[in-house]
Amino acid sequence: MRWARYLVDGRETFGLLEGDRLADVTGDPFDGFERTRATRPLAETKLLAPVMPRTFYAAGLNYAEHVREIAESVGMAPEIPKAADIGYRAINAISGPGDPIVIPADASDQIQYEAELVAVIGREAKRLTYDNCFDCVLGFTIGNDVSERSWQKEDFTLWRAKNTDSFAPMGPWIETEFDQQAARTKVRLNGREIIDFPTANMVHSVADFLVRMTRYVTLYPRDVIWMGTEGKSENMVHGDICEIEITGIGRLRNPVIRASG
């Protein structure tokens, strides 16, 4: 099942993607829903980020090669996280499929993508175990954790580097039947494939995060957990098109523009 969130006559609604059409529902996948008879072409519908989260969690360093790349960029020795270590992002950064990634006029030229699997929480959860941890997950979507690398070195909290408006595109929908072990994550810039890695090749698994996090915090419906990225990113510039594809979910595509002032 694929859940999408989109605009109908200026109103936000949820629906089910069935082939190349969207079937409208009343309600939503988090609090209950009923199907309606209304459908509409996917190609003619403006998709939004598939969920606006209550809390936006992010695993900053969760793939070994990326840990080494980031350490090298800041002149430090790489340190693989010993446990599932989570951080936070700001929801103002979230945008949807097709929305532009807007580079501020005073940003450097070091604007880079980070392709991430995103777990979407569907049920309240506390003190999960490895046996039941996925019971709280509605499904998975795709995120692009856009990063301004010069600000990343300057800002202790990453408040600009990761949380600038439009720096967290997410979508295109939520896939409820996702096989992580069979999936690959790919990044294309202007149609050129740059990164390709096994999605499940994480230092700490989705289950590791769910179990450890819920010892201390309660997860709520609509929360999202971005699972980190792999590989070495290139810089994006005005006019680029960035695409992230994860097997079994789909493709998140966003243009890049630089603000004029």
C-alpha cells in the first residue's frame, strides 16, 4: 500500500496510490480512514511531503563510508558510532517532491545531497523490543538531507547547515510493504548516477534505533526517523535536478535554485 498526501482544490488530503491514479480518502492512515469514490491522475496532482511530523528525528552518522568521508572533510579521525545515536531536525526544512531546494544567497558553493531512508511512525510506541519494534512503523519514504558544508563546520547545532527552509525534501509517498534487505539507494544529479549502495548496509539498523530510542522517548504517530546516508556527495548548483531512488519505494526528484538576495 502506498499513502500519498496532496492538494485537492487547495485542500490537503491523503489518498492511496493505485497504479497511475490516486484514490481519495476521508481521514488519514494515522487516525483512521474511509475510501471515497473520487480518484484523480497522479501526473496531474500536486504531491506534498507524505507526512508533516510531530518530531523529526535523524541519525547523523549511520553508514561507515560516510563516517569516513565526513571525518576527512573536517580533518578528524573517523569514529564509528558505538550505539544507535539519534538527533533532531526542524520541520520548517521539510518540503515535498518536485519542490525546489532553495540555496540562500549567502551560502557557499558546498551544497550537497544526502540520500536517506525514512521510517514513518504509525502508532504510539514505548519500550519496544526486537520482536515487536516494527509494529509501530506505518511504512517508509525517502528523504534528502541537504547540507551546507561550510555552515556544518561553523554551526554547533547545525541550525542553518541542515535546517534551512527547503533543505529536507521528503517523498514521494509512504510505502507500507518495504523490503529493506532487497533495496538499493541511488542518487542521480542531472540524470547522472553518482551514488549506489545497499540500503540495509547500516552501522545500526532501523530496529536498533527503534528499540534504543523507545527506552527513553515515546514515539508518536507521524514522527519520522531519517536513517542516514552513504557515499561521497558532490556539490549542487543552481539549475541542477537531484533525484534519489530507493528500490521498492520510488523516486524523490527536486530542482535546485539559488536565491538572488
